[in-house]
Amino acid sequence: MELIVAVYDDWGIGKNGTQPIALSADRKFFRETTRGAMVIVGRRTIEDFPGQQPLPGRVNVALTRSDAQIPGFTVCHSPEEAADLAKTAQRAMVIGGGSIYRQMLAYCDTAYVTKVHALPESDTYFPNLDEDPQWELKQILQSGEENGICYEMCLYCRKS
């Protein structure tokens, strides 16, 4: 399984359920990377989706403790259930938020991390893969600058 995340210099990923800084280059990278995949997302992150609708061109899976049905989403109630469902997909990607990343990281072997070189205030953080001996930076896929903010799209792989 794979994951995709945008982090700031302190590995913060958001505040109050949304990204304080969102780059159009990262949004495009996200769309292209997740297109056609099964995406696993938390209920609170769905609230930040446009119109709280499922992402088009993807199989949308919500990981939540709630018993509520979420239109357009297959609902899973545990990381194990989501991981088992992911095995039925050609490609499955964890897309957030913070608690979902923490619950699903152990099931992932590939991480697409956009490093946004800024330090907005965050209340949610992603584990620092640069400091995790189980992970290594394999490749910088793309880099650039947008509105004065530099960024890199990085590919991390779990060491075997």
C-alpha cells in the first residue's frame, strides 16, 4: 500500500482539518498520483473535500469508527479492514488525515511526500520519515517554487 501527504518543514500537515498552505503543483501531483486508485481517507478529511463528495476517478474508502453511511464511500471500521480491502485493488493509497496516516502507516511501503518549505502553524503532524530508520528517501521526483514557496515531491520507500 502507498500513501501521499504534503508536509511543512516541521512535518506539520494541517490545522483545524485543512491545509494552511496548499500549492497548485501539489494538488496536481495528488490528482495524477491517485487517479484510478483506491483512496483511504478519514471522515474528518472528507469534510474538507469539495462539497464533501467522493474524489472522482477513484474508489473512495472512509476509515471511521462511526456507523454512519457516507454516500459514495465504502466504510471500513478498522485499519485491518481497510488493509484487507486494499488488497482487492490494483493500487491503494492512504490520503489522510493525521489519525488515518498514523493507523495505516504500518501497512504502507511507499510514501509520496511533498515537502512544502514553509512553517505555518499546524496542529496535526506526520511522522518524520527522515528520522525513521525504517524509511529511506529514494528519489526527488519533482521540485519547484510557487508563490515564493519552494517544494519537492519526494519518494520514500520502506527498507526491506
